[in-house]
Amino acid sequence: MALVRVLSTVRKSQWAALMILVVVLAGPAVGQTTRPTEKSVEDIRDRLPTTKPEWGTAGTGPLCGVVSACTAVSQLGIVCSPVDYVTKSYVGVSQGSTPEEVAAIVRDAGAEASILSGLSALDLRGLDAPLIANVRGTPASPQYDHWVVATFQDGEVSIYDGAGGPVRMPVADFLGVWSGLGIVVTKTGADLGSSLWLGRLLVLQFGIAFAVVLRVVRKRVGDSLVRGLLTVLVAAAATAAVGLPLMADLVNHSRGVRVAVAPFVADSFQEGTLETLRAATADPRCLLIDARFERDYELGSLPRAVNVPVNASLWQIREFLRGIDRDTPIVAFCQSSSCAFDETVGRQFTLLGFLDVTVTQEGYAEFRKASATAGQQPVADGE
């Protein structure tokens, strides 16, 4: 019995020592969980690229057709400078160049230009030449008033927008802003691209095969209503199984649709106030966006603000924010309450799939005035 009591005492001592050890080891972890320090919170800006994008190089404006034509010709190894084509012959109106004028630049530079309409994702995949594509300047605009150069590589589209690029993006995102009109650029005497016509022939062959299958099924099942519906379901399944992988980008399909219908739906961002703006300047988990032009941002901005100017393209923003989680809180502002730059940029953020986007009614001017009244340092230098 004495031995049993000794063993029991030893066992209790071991359990007590084990509990003390657990408390000692868990203490720092519990302290960190209940009392987070400033260093334990990651600044969301650390996930952004270290190299600042060249926002001002996007080819917006009336010269986008000239720049795109020269970019496409240069990809064929032909020297072409946009300076030589900034004339009324190639930019007939203040809005920019027509398809015929862009094609004229290509031909006068020494290459061939073929204007095609009604192009599809399958045509884009089949092209083995640069395509000058007619797209919307911003996803929020219903007008196709911009020219970029697009090439298909490794399952994605490479976009050359003005002097910038290339920026890679999913096919579905590009289809959301593309009108289907394009100018294929090839060397003089070269074939337009056998792969392009081969792809269209494949679609034709699929249509013929579908008609044959439909006729065979119809003979077997008859013309009753129920059997007719069965035929339609079989045809739909065949189209989905064979046609969609050829024509679409299924993985990013929903995002491409969202971009395509953007001009016709209500804005999905939230509206914030000066208090929202003030809180964002102190929250490292929030991405504070200055939507003003780069030159204004460099003169001074709000603490922690990152510049994504109103003239940034959708693909530039997408590339810049590649490392940012889509549930990250984003607050955008511009110069003042009468400025709408932040709404334009905020709309692009929502189109890229960000779920928590806020656009403030007040901006840089109101924040600076309120800070000056309170005797605080109003702004920080642009980063």
C-alpha cells in the first residue's frame, strides 16, 4: 500500500509538471492572440509589386490607333514610328482613327492589313499574327472607341496598350471588352493564317456533324413532343461538350460576363464619408487608393495611399493587384466631392472581382481642410 501511495504521488507530480509546462509554452501564444501588436498586422501594401507601373503610357486618346498599328508592325520586325503617322490622313477625327485609317498605317509601313469582323475566341486562338483589336476604352463605357494589340499565347491574351505592355489576361476578360472587330497584321505576301481558317472550318464541320446526328436521332425517336425535347437536350449536351471548350474560357467565364455587362448594370461599390477615409489611412489591412493622375499624386497624397490613376486600363490594374486577395477592403478617393475619378477606378475594382470596395464622397481637398482645422499634418508625400 505504501508503494501504491508513492506511485500515486509521483503520477500527480508528473501531471502537475506537465500542466505547468503547457501554461508556460502557451502563455506567449495566448498573449499574442489577445493583444496583437502593430508588427503582427501585415501592411497590405507589401503585397503590391515593388516596381511602380507606367500608368501614363497607356495608349488612350485619339492616337491609340496610330500607336497600336506601329506596335503590331514592329512585332513583324518592321521599323515603324508613330511620329510619322500623326497626320490628318491617319487620324481623321478628334475621337481617333477608323479601321480603314489604322489599316492604311499598316500598309504604308510595309505590311498587310486585313479588316475582319465577327471574330470569336476560336479565331483569336487560331491567329498566328498580331491583331489590332477594337475594344472599349474602359469597361464602364458602352462605346468601342479604343485600339490595342492582342496576341494569344499559352492560353491567355497578351495586351499591348500604347507604349506599355505586354499585360497578360484570361481570354474571358478580353472578350468582355472586345467588339469582335480586328485588323490582322501580316508581312506582305504572307498567308493570313491557315490556323484561322482551319478553326472556322472546324466550326463548320461541327455544324454539319450536328445536323447529321440530329437527323439520325429524329428518325429513331420520331416526332413526338417528348422525343423532340429529348433531341434538344442531346443537342445542347453535344454543343456544351464540343463547342464550348473550343470557343470559350470556361474557368473565367463568369468574370468575363461581368465585364461585358458592366455598362448596363448599377455600380456595386459602396459609398463612404470623410470618416471612412480617415479610418483607411490608419488601417494597414485596407488598401487606400488615390485615383487622381500620377502628377497630382506625386505632389502630395494621403497617408498610406497608393496611386491607381483614372487613366489606368483594366489590364494594368489587374496586373498591379495580382497579389491582393479579393476580399481585401479597398477605399478609393480623388480630389474632392465634385471629382468622379474614384468612381471610375472603383468600378474597375469591382469588375475585377473585389468584394469590399468603397468610394468616398469627400476627397483629398476635404481631408486636407479637416486636418488643417484640427491642427494635424494633412498629407504625406506620394510613394
